[in-house]
Amino acid sequence: MVQIKCNDVSLGYDGKNIVEHLDFEIESGDFLCIVGDNGSGKTTLMKALLGLKKVSSGSIDFADRATGRRLGYLPQQSEERSEFPATVEEVVLSGLVGSLGAKCFFSRSGRKTARENLYRLGISDLAKKPFSKLSGGQRQRALLARALCAVEDMILLDEPVSGLDPAATEDMYELICELNKNHGVTVIMITHDIDAAVRYANKVLYIGKEPSFFTSVDEYVASPVFPARKEA
Amino acid sequence: MADMFAKIVDYFSYDFVRYAMIVGILVSVCAALFGVILVLKRFSFIGDGLSHVAFGAMAIAAVAGVSDKMVIIMPVTILTAILLLGAGKNAKVKGESSVAMVSVGAMALGYLVMSAFSSSSNVAGDVCGSLFGSFSILTLTKADMILCISISAIVLVFFVLAYNRMFAVTFDEDFSKATGVRAALNNLVIAVITAVIIVLAQRLVGSLLVSALLIFPALSAMRVARSFRSTVIVSVIISVACSSFGILASILLSTPVGPTVVCADIIAFGICFAAGKILKR
């Protein structure tokens, strides 16, 4: 089933497009990696998918009208929140706020969803810990649990492993992969890590100096923009 | 000691002392609640700017001879809050500079208007009083108190109902927007309520010291609390304790109310800072 369909989307700032003519479909269960050079518009595209930014032309359609643009995502790591007084539980629960509707407080089932996601990401024991005291990897897990509270079946990740040490990076990838394979969560991931893209993704969207294109992983590896090929 | 206690009991037999205490506590609760949000959203300077605007508006209201100054002060301050918050996003003049501009401009204009047109014989005293809170909290009427109680009640109910949304928007505005929270509306309401609290708190501590009431309890609480919920609760407790203590001390020692309350807040911050270091929070 197609979850998101981008029709000839162009994006940019101040009337100047940085990405043009993007056409792609994301089906449920897909693992899409968005790759490309710095400043090529990967994060801009993600903002457009999240509804934080308007497209300059074209359209982004969501199959599930009920959820509409409500998406959960894992933002790029930032130090901004490192002083924020909040427990892991409070952070994870905040993922549910978008679905409160006219209500003001979380329902029992909402709290259960939050607990389940903490468990799924292996951080149940950290629930009462302050978010600011977590390691980089634990923080990413907490934010991932929050994203899953917002939307069960799709997550958007922006450079999920930047700043993590090799062991934490490996853990993070395993976790994302397991959510994708065993729980059927659609994954859209921006990454610089081409190896990871090839290893985990089934589809690749390349955005960069060459015309953007959307293909399967195999075709991407065979394409002229694949780094190993460029060097050769 | 017993003597002091007797003195306090004696003072509480007067209406104006009781009113001052009730208003002081209510304003402190509201300021402490929204102070946490302002500090975490990094909006502290907006609170400072707004208090100066409230001073300017008060000066104009005084000169214009309006019987109820609130009629001018409240709308002007609320409007400025909305403009400043909107300006933070996409104006030519960057957010913090526009706050500084508006803030200092309002101060200058306020004093100019007061000294040029005021019919009062003691302009310097009037200005000093409105900046540092004079003793006007001890001249509150029953109507003032009822107004303050109703506004505080609204602020409190709003805070409880919007608690989860405010946490989400304060913690991560972009994420909450992406999940369907109306963050812009939330920010607007926070700005309006901040303006209302500032106008109320101005009576207690004066224009220059209002932001102390907003930020000190929140910053103190953040030293010792681990969760958002406990930060909010500790902030309220500290704020109420400092204001009650400050008001009582100012009556007993005949010191100006505003600065005494703020001094209590500074001491509380020092204690929390030390406690935070010792507890390694």
C-alpha cells in the first residue's frame, strides 16, 4: 500500500529552488534512505514531509487521510534540550499530544502505548531518569519511542547516528532495522552513511548535484553517483 | 519572637494586609507556573521587555487621567506581547533587538510623558514607586483583589488544561507541530497570559523587578528538580514562600515590598544552587 506519494515536488527558500522535480512513492514496510551531499535539501524535504514547510510546487499526498500530516520523527541531535528538566517518560508521552484532539489529558491506553514503546526500545528502566542525564544513544532511543507514540507505523529519521560512538551506532541501526523488519514500521532515513543505506534500505532517494533519482538499492549501487563507483 | 508573632497577628487584622497577602500569593503562583515555560522557551527577555512596556502604558494612563489604569495597561501590554512573539519569527529586526528597542523606548516615553504632563507634585516619587513597587500593594481595594482572584483562577485552569500541550511545544516545537499540535496558537496564548501576569505582578514588585518574579523561582526549581512536573511544583512552592516571606518582612522591617520579595527569591536561588551542586543534579 502506498503511504506517501510525492508528485513533481520542488522545494526551496526565498523563491529559489534547491530541489526540483521529486517524484517518489513510499509503500508501507519500505526502508527508504535519502542520501546526497550536504546542503542538497535532504532536511528540507523531510520538513516538507512533516508539514513544517510548504512545497514551492507539486504535491505530497498521504494515503491515510485520517492521520493526514501527523508524523513522528527523530530530529537531528541538538544540545538545545540538554538542560531541559524532563524525565524520559514525560518526553515519550509528549509524542501522544498530537493525537489528544479536544482532550487535555492522556488516556489509560495512551499511557499504555508509551509504556509499550519504552519496552520496545529497551529503555523501560530509564523511564523515571532525567532526559538530560542520558547518553547519546539512550537519548536517541527515548526520542524514537516518542516518535513511535505519535505514529505507530512510520518514522522519519534525520541522521540518527551522528554523534554516536561505533557501538551505539550499531545498536541504533539494529533497532531501526528490527522495527522495520519485525514490526512493519516504514522507515524514512536521511543519512550520510552509504554503507548503512546499502545494508538496510530497500529503496534509495538520491538528492544532489546530479539530477535526483529514486530507485531500488541495487540500481543505486550500480548508478554513477554511488561513491565507490565515483572513486573508481 | 513572640513579640514579632503578635505583631504579625495584629497586622493581619487589617484588610489591606490580608488583601496584599492574597494578591501576592496568587500572583506568585501564576508567575512561577508561566516562568517555567518562559525560561525553558528562552523567552525570559520578553518578560523583561513587557514589564517596561507596562510601565510606559501606566505612565500614559496616569497622565491621561483614566480612572482605571488597567483599561490602558492591559491591552497595550497584551498587544506588544503578540507583536514581539510574532516578530521573533520573521521580522527584519531580529527578535531580541526588537524586544530591547521596544523595552527601552517604552521606558523613555513613559518617564518623558510623566515628567512633562503629570499634575502630581512628586513625579520622582511616582516614577520610583512604579519602577520598584512602592507600597501600592498595601493600598489594594477589595475590587482589585476580586479582579486578581478571577484572573489567577483563569490562568491556573488554563495551565492545568494545557499542561501536556505546553510541555510538548516547549520541549520540541517542530516535533509537536509535525504531530499536529497547533504550536503557533499555543505560543500566542502563552504570550497573552505572560502579559496579563506581568500587569498583575507589577503592583507587587514594580516594573523593573517583575521579571524576577517570573524567572527566579523557575531557575531555582531547575537546580533541584528532575522532571518537568516537579520543576513546576517546586517553582510554585518557592515563589509562594518567597513572596509571603518578603511581604511579611517588608511590613515588619518597613522596607519596600518589591525589593524585599526579590531578595527572598535571590536567597532561595542561592540555596537551590548549592543544593543542586551537593545533590549533583
